[in-house]
Amino acid sequence: MSAYVHPGSERLTTSDWHTSNYALSTDAERGYKASHDIRQEARYLRNETDNKTNWDQVRRIRADDVRRRADIAITLLRCMFVSGRVGA
């Protein structure tokens, strides 16, 4: 008595079945690796962007602080010149 084979399906030999499973496994691993690499690259780019943004903010704050201190120094010198305390 022969086994019933559903129309449209095919019977695979053991080696064909192993080959098919190996191909599926290899494709899945390749997809996993590609996904992992993309996630790592995204994490790297996000960290680089955050670092650059933070340093840009620090530089801007420092530049603003230097500008503010220079304005204060200029104001103090003007007041000293007006009062005659400088150059006497």
C-alpha cells in the first residue's frame, strides 16, 4: 500500500529535506546577522550624534560665558575710565 501524497505537494528525499532545511537556516542566520549589524550601526550613529550634540552645547555655553565675561570686563573698564581710576 502506498502513502497518500497530497496533490501539488512533492515527496522529498532525506538529503533534499536536509538541504532545504540548511538553506532555510542559512538564510535565517544571514537575516539575523544583517539585522544585528544594522542595529549596531544605528546605535553607533545615535551615540556619535549625541556626543557631538553634547559637545556642541558645551562649546556654545563656554563661548557664551566668555562673551559675557568679556562684556563685563569692557563695562568695568569703561566705568574705570569714566571715573578716572585707570591711567592715573
